[in-house]
Amino acid sequence: MTGTARRRATALAFAVGLVAAGVGVHAFAPDTAVSDIAGDLLYALLIYALVVVLVPRLPALGAGAIMLVWCVGVEAFQLTGLPVAWAAAFPPIVLVLGTVFDARDLAVYAVAAVGAACVDAFACGRSTPRRGRTP
């Protein structure tokens, strides 16, 4: 398996786990600031993983930037009031678009972008063979 295929497969496996964890937090955790932050973090990491699945050759910094732009865009979209209205008609939309704007979420997304990109870059750097080095 090539490094690109391995990165895509790993990101897909993480995405599946992140969806399960996110649904679990949404369904079973009490509605607190901690569960809200956990949900935001899981959502952001899912977006990062999906970006890597779709474009596995994209550098970690690029994937982190796309994730951050997506998450901030969704958060800003909440200011329109449309996500909460749509959620009234179709409750699962909350899992994708949220409901109301919360500035704290922007900080969570920024931390998630930096953390995910650093872990990804480290993992990708460690998985490539080092040429010309002796053990």
C-alpha cells in the first residue's frame, strides 16, 4: 500500500470512529459546555479526516486550512438562522450545520486545525522511508 493509500485508509477509519463518537456525544452526553466542546472538536476532526479522504496528497497544512474554513463558514452560516429553522423540520441536520452561533466554537476549530495538522504531518513524516540514513 502506498503512503497516499495508507493515509486515505487511515483517515477513513478515523472518520468512521469520529462519526460514532460524535453521535454518541450528541445522543448520550448531558447538554453541557464540555459536551458542546467535545462535539465541536469531533466535528472539526471529522471534516479534517474527510478532506484527507478526498484529497490524500494534500499537505497537512492545506487540510487544516480547508477544515478551518469549512467550520468557520458553517458557524457563520448559523448567524442566518436557517440551520435552526431547518433543524425544526429535519432534526438530523443539527449534526451537520449546528443551530446557533457560538464564538467559543471558533476557538475549538482553530485548536483542532492546528492539532490535527501537526499530528497528521508527524504521522506522514514518520511513515515515509528515510533515504541515505543508517540506523
